[in-house]
Amino acid sequence: MSLQFHWFLPTNGGDGRHVVGGGHGLAPGSSGRPADVAYLTQVARAAEDNGFAAALTPTGAWCEDAWLSTAMLSQTTDRLKFLVAFRPGVVSPYLAAQMAGTFQNMSQGRLLLNVVTGGESHEQRMYGDYLDKDARYRRCDEFLEIVRRLWAGETVDFHGEHLSVDAASLGQIPDPVPDIYFGGSSPAAGLVAAKHADVYLTWGEPPDAVAKKIAWIRGLAAEQGRTIRFGIRMHTITRDTADEAWAEADRLLAGIPPEAVETVQQGLRRSESEGQKRMLALHNGSRDSLEIYPNLWAGVGLVRGGAGTALVGSHEQVADRIAEYAALGIEEFILSAYPHLEGAYWFGEGVLPILAERGLWKDERPRRHRNARVPFAAAGR
């Protein structure tokens, strides 16, 4: 087994040494490091240099556009792939298929796609999308069927409940066809994932909950005659020792004002997302008992929508937890830290070598040239 590790590009309000909130329609708060090309290039190159395969870029009203951001960053990096999150309700299936083809072909195959149906109706209405949640998933099903057929080189006639195309054929077929990543905890989401996803994503819940999700999606996919890979989205706080890591978690928690927690939690409790409800249930808005499983900390979710848990511990302990999730069937890990630039090095230099020694990760980076020893007399002679 060789696990895949991906990083995160903080286009959702920028980056900094404290938890940057936002997501699901919430303001991100102050960050300190802007989400501009110069800084995001540093993060992307740090991910690339530390052995990460790709970087997830989020989508929504609370962040920069993922397509444009990653298109720019593809020109300032060399090998890193970009996991572009996008919403099928705000772009036509033909245009999305064409954009993916252009991106893939002009970046030499560095595109992956994260399909997000949208969990907040009030945010969707900002984009002019007035469907309810279940209808959004039915439309997503139609969308992905059209896109898949276009990528297969078909001329597509399709007339569904929400989408229609006539004699649609694509001149920009992506090579290779990008993998589709898809998450969602509702019954409607599971059905779409089973039919169309290459990788099903879950947020960082305790292993027992993750195992149940994997079994659920595997069963639905088997009914469709398909197999699916599984990935998990989490934050990381990894240090040389466990005490250092938990001290950093305590520092992040101390930087979160109690009034901010209450304000954010009020907003998140209105979320339509089943996954968000599961995140909230891990801590219930309380600062107490945030270690919900060994080395799994729910503190991030106090002020951040979406992925709200972090792996916290020594490099060995974090590697142990990753191995535990891998044993359940998780093959891909989408990770982040605060700040994302330094965090890529903490994980890349601390945890990945341990996983490589255990045979769980293979370093695909080009071999680096190292100078020979300087030919002077030995010291002391």
C-alpha cells in the first residue's frame, strides 16, 4: 500500500498562526497572511517539496475562486496537482467538462476535481441557485452523467429533471480524465457518490464512525457494480514530542474568544449539511473534552465550518493514527495546519519519513542532487 497525501490551499480568508474560521457562509475572521499568488505559491511549493501529491482548493462565497486560483498557481509550481472544488449548480455541465479539459491539457495532467453540491441554501441563492438540498443532489447526478459521457468522447443528448443538452460533443477531452472526489453524509449524497465518485471523502471523525461510512458507501457502490477509494480531510498539529503538539493546540484554543465560538456555533447549527451536524456533535460547542479519540482534537470546529478535527501528537503518534485509518480503508489524506506553510514542513519532514519506513508511503519526488564532501584534510589534522 502507498497512501496519498494532499495539502490545502488557504484561499478561504488567508492564513496565519491562529485558526482561520469561515466556511458554510461564515466570515473567516482575521488571518494575517493574504490569499494572494505570492503567498499561495509558497504554500503550494512547500507542499510540492515535501512530497504531497495535490492541494485542495475550497469553493464558496467565502473564498477565492478555485478554478482561477489554481490556474494561476499551476504556472508557479512544477508537479503539484490541484484538487479543484466546484459547485455543479453554478456552471453548466458542458462548460465544466470543457474547463476541466482545458485545465488538464494545459497543465500536463495536474487536475483533480472535488464536486460540492452545496450544503447551505442561503449561500446557493447568492449564486442564483434556488433548488432545495435533495434537488441539488438529483441535479448533481444528472450533471456528472453528462460530464462523464462528454469526457468519454460521446455526443450527448440528455433531457433530465434539471439539465438538458443537445448534440453536445467536446473538443477538449482531458487527458487523463481527472478523478472525481465527492463527500456527503446524507442518503442523497451516498447515492450520487456510489454512481459517480472515484474517491469518497469524509471529514475527520473517530475511526468507528469512519468505518461505518466506508461500509455504507462500499455497499451502495457494489449495487452499482463499482468500487470506490476513500479519503479523509483533517488538520494536523504534529511536533517532535506530544507535549509540544498539545501545547500548540492549547495556544490555538487560547486564541479563540468565547464570544466568537458562540457566534460561529449559532451559524453552524443552521447548516443543512449532515456532515456539518456530525462535526458539531463531536464537541457541542464546548471547550471541554476536545480530545474525542486518542490524538484526535475537535477544537478547530469551534470556529471553522467544514473539517473541524485535527490529528495532534508527536510525529510517531500521528503516524500511528494515520495507519489506523489506513487499516479501515482510507487511502488518501487531505491535510492542513496553521499556518499552512510551516505545517507542510512539520508533517512532510516529521511524519512522512516514518510512514515511508513503515511501507505506507512512497516518496515520488525526483531524487535530489547532493554535493560530495568537501576534499579538505580531516578536522583536527
